[in-house]
Amino acid sequence: MQLARTSLIGQITIRTQLLIICSIFSSSCLSTTISAQEKTAETLSLAYIPRDAILVAAARPAELLSQPIFSKLKQAVDRQEGLRDLFGVSVNDVQQISSVFLPRESRQGIVTPGEGGMVIHLKADADQEAILKKWLRKPEQKEFAGQTYFTNPFRPQTCFFPDSRTIVVSNSEDNLRRFIIAGKLGATKASWAEAWDQVSGTHAALMLDIERLRPGLNAELQNGREARALAPLAPLWQHGVHVVGSATAGKEIELQILVICDESKGTAIVADTVKAAVILARNTLSSLRNASLRLRDEAAILELRAADLADEVLDGLKFEARGNVVSVSANVGAEAEDLIAWLLPAVSEARVAAKRTQSKNNLKQIGLAMHNYHDAYQHLPPAVVIGPDGKTPHSWRVAILPYLDQQKLYEAYRMDEPWDSEHNKKLLEQIPDQYRCPMDDDFTTNTSYFALVGKGTSFEGREGLKFSSFTDGLSNTLMVVESKRAVPWTKPEDIPIDLTKELPKFGGFYDQFEQSNDSGGFNVLLCDGAVKFISHELGLDILRRLIQRNDGQPVR
């Protein structure tokens, strides 16, 4: 069986994909601003951004894509379906996009960057109806502080239109209200606003309030797993207050980072720390190059090119310490364009890998629920559960809801009515996340996971089976498979199997995204609770043996 590959970048969720764009456009927001005389005509707005934001990343996509160095990037963006239709608008029509992270405080008083939201400024009036349909599907209108905003009644998604060309979105209604209160003035009076002014005239900028992160970083330095790696960098946050950076594009990309220190005597210490960090970065690049040789060709090429570009940036760094500000700047030539154009497909592939991993997690939770059900009833649920009237069929997906922390949804479902009764149909919108593959439509009410039903399968007959009847072994028998089918999640319908005939097709979520050297496939849940990714190239004989629980031919 073929296991899914994952990567660090694959951990990024779909709702933060615009932040990825900001980071790509910035090239390296860890080394980013430009001198005042070369600022662009427009400035990056702080409107509707709460003044206590702890991290802000902003970019002007349309302007960036019009620059000579990004001509190939623009072509790559135009080829990426996911980037052409973000929140119902084209990235080419976005005047500014700002990703905002608000402070999240632990019980110990330690602050870390938490979820916030996005502020999107468009070049023309927004099609609000289309955006609401894309983002919320069935918006519910609410009022707060004299303003109207919209929520999804079933999911933590919210949207606010301050004016005809501005969109604010968040996955938290409480956070959205903070954006509303921030208003047009936004963060212009924040403690870091003066530092932001130095980078606001560029194409892309970033602000990090390291002063507020200081207690948490110090705690990590004392007790964390990364204490040894953090120790050489400690002066950056112990003497730094804010970090701002920016990128301005033309025929080259001009990068600079500014560390605003708490007092002038700390500037020299921070400057020495930054220079030491450059040495550490070079050592890291050497390790990256060695590690990349173990990757497949496409990934190795990408990492080696990125390492070469990073080396060039490090070679060209210029340092300056003046007053309480440490400045680091560099220029990146046209070779960055090819790398960035390469990066977009890599990001897309990583997102697919991350979603495939999330789908595996869904199946693991279903498997755990099945085992808990078996512990409670001494057998698995049948594929079709009969209601209290002795004749009305219901799905096993309804039966295991209490074991997925969905007790309230289970109690709301009426077992004495058909799955498509007027009452039960209203519950379709409340499909648990565990029943929807992340590769499917965000608003689908169809399930992505199906039992295999038929003679010799895990769901044979009208009664639930005991694990003792799986004589081939639980680890050798399929329980649930991932498949793209138009079946509502409460409908008592699964995949019938007749082992004397041709097997039905499974999967369908990833095939079009797989690389040419990858076969595609689908996730499966085994009866022991393990989840595997099965390649379409797996022999049919082996697949048949995995489907059968008691044929005396376990797969070893």
C-alpha cells in the first residue's frame, strides 16, 4: 500500500491560502522594506485591522503581478484555478490583501499569534451576492454596532462588507466583530503603526509585534524543546520591540527588514545577533541541500534552487545600525521569478497532500467511533440500521454520531422518520466534518466515506458483525473506503460488493492532482482502526482479498 506524503507547507489550511500568496509575493518576509524615495505611489492600508494585531502580512497582488519580474508568476497564477477564484474574486482584481493574526493568551498569560481574519480591498465594486454564495453559501444576516454582517449558521465562517470595495472575512464571529469595531481608522494608532509607516508604501509588507511575544519565547528558551536552537537568537526578542519588513518589485525585488529596538544600547546586540543568524542560515542551507537529494526529482530541484537563491540573498545582505533601528537589506535578481513560478504548483500539490492527510484523520475518527460502538453493543453497526418501527432504514453514519462527539445531532435526528423526511432533511447541512473529504466542496452535504456491503465484507447481512467473525484479521480487512459519490450523509446507501463481478471504482478526489510519477488512489479504513492510502495500481486480486474478511487468504 502506498502512504500519503506530507510536508510542512502542506499543514497550511485552505482558509489561509491568501496568506500563502502574500508570502510568495513577499519572496521572503523574513528579510523584507525599501528606501523612502523608492516607495510606490499607493500605501498599504490598516483600515479595519484591530490595533492589537500581533502579526500582519499585507500585499498588493494586482500591482505586483504587473511588475516585469513577475511576468511568469502572473502566467502561473492564471493557470491555478484555486488562485483565480479566491472568495469569489480574481486575484488580479485584488488591490490589497491583509492577513491578520490576533493575540491568543494562555492561562499562564503567554501570548501567541492566534486566528484573526483577512481584509481584502478590491479595485472595483464587489459582487456581494456572489461572494456570499462562494464563502457562506446560505448567509444569515446579523447586526452589530450599527453594521450588518453575515454568518454561516452551520460553520464558523463570517463576512462583512464595510463598503462596496472591501471584504472582511473570518472564521470567528467574535473576531469579525473586532474588525468591525476597528473601523476605517483600524490600526493607524497602534503602537507599531509608526514602524508600519516606514514600509506601507511598498508592494508587500509584514509586521511582527515581538515585544508581546517575548514572555512566550523566553519560556520556550527556558523549557522548550527548541531551546538550544533559540538561544543564539534570543537578543532579537529580548531587545527588539517590533519587526517590519517589505518588498518592492520592478526588474528586481528589493528586500529589507527593520528591527525596532527598545533602546539604543540594545541595537548593537541585535545587529550582532542578526549577523550570527546569517551564519546559522548558511549552515541550514547546507543541511537542506544534503537532505534534498533524498527527495524525488521535482522536489529536489525546487529545494536546491531555493537554497541557491537564499545563498544569493545572504551574500548580498547589507547591515546598518542607527539609533534604535537595525536594518538588513538585499536585492534579488530575475532568477527569483523562475523559482516563484515553480513554487505555485508546489504549494498547490502540498495543499492536496495536506487535505489527503486530513481525510485520513477523518477515517481514523470513524474507526475509533466504530470500535467504541462495538465495545458498547458487542458488534459493529449494520450498514443499514432499522428504526424503532421495525422498517424505516437509517445509515450507520447516523448510528455512530454519539461516538463522534455529535450527541446533540444524534438526538435531533428522528429515527422514526425516513432519512429524507422534512425534519431529517434539515439536518443534512450539519454534516460532521468527519464525513466530508476536504477535497470536496466546502458546502456539500454528501458523504465521502462508504461501507463495503455484501457477502464476505465487513458489513454483511442485516445484523452488525462481531470482530470475532473477521478470521482473516482486523488489520487485513477493509471497513470503510473514500469515494466521490453523490450520496447525502444520512442516506442509508453504501457501496455494494459482489466479489464474483468487477469491483466498483473507489476514490476520485486526488487522481487529477497526482504527479505523473504517482499513480493516484484513495484512503481506506482497516478494521483495526489503521488508515492507509491505496494506489490505483494495487492489483485487483490483493484488493479483493482486503475486502473479504474470512476467505482464509489474509494479505501479509
